[in-house]
Amino acid sequence: MGDPWLKIIGMPDDSASALPPASRDAIAAAQVIFGGPRHLDLVGAGTRGRAWPVPFSVDPVLAVKGQNTVVLASGDPFWFGAGSSLAAHLALGEWAVLPAPSTFSLVAGQLGWRMEETTCHGLHAAPLSRLRRVLSPKGQLICLLRDGAAPAELAVWLTDHGAGQAALWVCERMGGPHQRIRQTTAAGFNLTDIAAPVAVAVALPGDVGLSRASGLPDDSFAHDGQITKRPVRALTLSALAPRPGETLWDIGAGSGSVSVEWCLAGGRATAFEIKPERVRNIARNIDDFGLSHLMQVIEGPSLETIQDQPLPDAVFVGGGGSSALFEQLCAILPKGTRLVANGVTLETEVLLATLHAAHGGSLLRIELAQSQPLGNMRGWQPARPVVQWSVIL
């Protein structure tokens, strides 16, 4: 791998003396050392030391490319650390990594948890709502938090989301002589004087979390009534066939419920919506489900707003479908893109039938009814039929 100019070194909590010889030698030979003030003090960086800028940026490191440089990071630099941020701008062979045990490993070792059964989260700068999609009955989480006030905020968030009985272990300065672990519950959280760096291990109760099946209840979402209803949404997502890492265009998104569930399945989504009040509902759903890193909403006419966007793996047209829109989609979407469109009007039904005749795929008519009071008895109340066209272009 050549002779890398950059060494990325994982730091323990207490002192440089706990580092292996290779890490100590790299620090001794470095012309420039980047790190947080605490780490720079631990290694005695002196005039060679340069603290990370606020807000964080890797630009100062890239500016000294070619000099013998060390970057200090907590634990394993490639597990919610600076390593991956730097590597994204470098070629293989430009860096070497000398990791230390991660905080996740130290916490799991102290609690006797299996790492393969535990989800790990870096929440230094991310909202706590990121955890919503991973809450599960009797699940185990380890969360790195930004400061001593954050564990109490996490406890409130868990309680608000039905996990007040979750057991919490607040783990401070793991791996050094000042290590401390204290146990409490989310609802009963009363710990003070919490020192950073801090992580919280969470053992969830047995009755929390979102269903992993498609078709969450309609009242899970902020909406104005314009929402793909639960049974139709389940059928729509089945036709869209989400896979982790894939991108969806949700055109005429309404509440964005299809996009939200696509992202909960591991994908990314862009929701296109023309009405400002619905855009606000979509933005709220993005925040409520903790999907700001996976989902965005773009306001405006779809014929204009889809231009110049990165092409997707799948497209859902839930509203505003027109012959001009489908003509544009068929012209720009790459071969193999999955396209699903729903319609409830006679005009849209004719359009989808015409598209099915021209492009093939599957044409499905969905007719559903729910029981409703009928006098002192019950009867079936039919919903408007939905016609769904799905095709692989």
C-alpha cells in the first residue's frame, strides 16, 4: 500500500502510554497532529497540534497532504469517527489506520452484550429521532452522545416513544481510570454530573417499535387526508419492492407515507409535491421518523422538479399523473427502473390502461370495503377503487 503520509490513530481515554508502539512511533514522527484538545494534550502535541475546526471539517488535513501527518480519533476511527470522512477524499494507500477498541466494544464487554445482537449509533450531531426506526421489542442499543446533558434528553425521548421502562446504563470515559457506569431507567432518569465522552446502553422493553411489515397505520403520519391508505400502501410498496440502498422518486407524494416506509426498509427517497401545506406535512414526517439523512422533499410541479435530479431505482406516481409526466419518465428513466402508478379517477384509469397496453407490466384493480355502522347493525362501506399499473421499464 506504499508509504502513507497520513496515520489515523485511535485513542484510548486515559493516556498515550496505553497506545501500542506503532501508534506511539507514528505520533513521535509526525510533523502535524490533528485532534480534539483533549487528545492533543494526551499525546503532548505542543506546537505540532492543530485542533479540529468548529463546525467539523477535514479540509485542514487535506491542506497538508504530503506532510507526515497524524489524526487522533476516539477508539476505532472508522466506526462513527473521522476515518471515513477523510478516506472519502483520499486514494487507497494514502492513509494507514491504527485503531483502538471502540466505545461500543468497551460498553458491550462491560455489560456482557453480544455485539452482533446490538445496534450501534453515533448521535453526536444527529437527532434522537434517528433511533425510531431501530426500536424493537427487547432490542439493545449503544448510543454515543454529544455531551453530559444528552443522556437525560435521550431518556425523555425514549419515554415519549413508549419506552419509559427501558433500562439505561450511562457509561462515562470508557477504557480509562475515570470510567464510570451507572444504571437507571428512561422514565426514572435522575443522574447528574455526567462526564463526556459518554455513551448510553439501552435495553428496550418488549412492547416498542414500528412494524417491519409494509402498511403502517394512517395515523402514524401527519397528513391532510391525502394519503395512500394503509392497505393500498402495503400493496404499493410490495409492487415497488424496496431494497436497502436504493432510491425512490415519490411523485405527487401527498403525505410522503410511501417514501417514509421505503426509507424504513433501508432505501433513500425524494418526495415531489406541489402543495405547500403538504410539503410541510412531508417535512414533519421526515423529522418524526428520523429520516433527514435518507429522505428529502422538493416543492413544485413534478414535470419541472424531477429534472436534473439523480435518477432513481424506482418511481411511484401517487398523484398528478399525466400523459406528459409518463412520457417524460419513460424518456429519462434507465432500463430496469421499477415504475408504479396509482389512480382513482376514470381519466387516470384510462391513461394507465393505455400505458399498460403500450409498455406491458401489470394492471391491478384494488377494491376494498370496511365495515361501518348501519343502523343498529353493520354493513360494508366500499372505498373508491384504485387502479395500479406497475412495470419494469
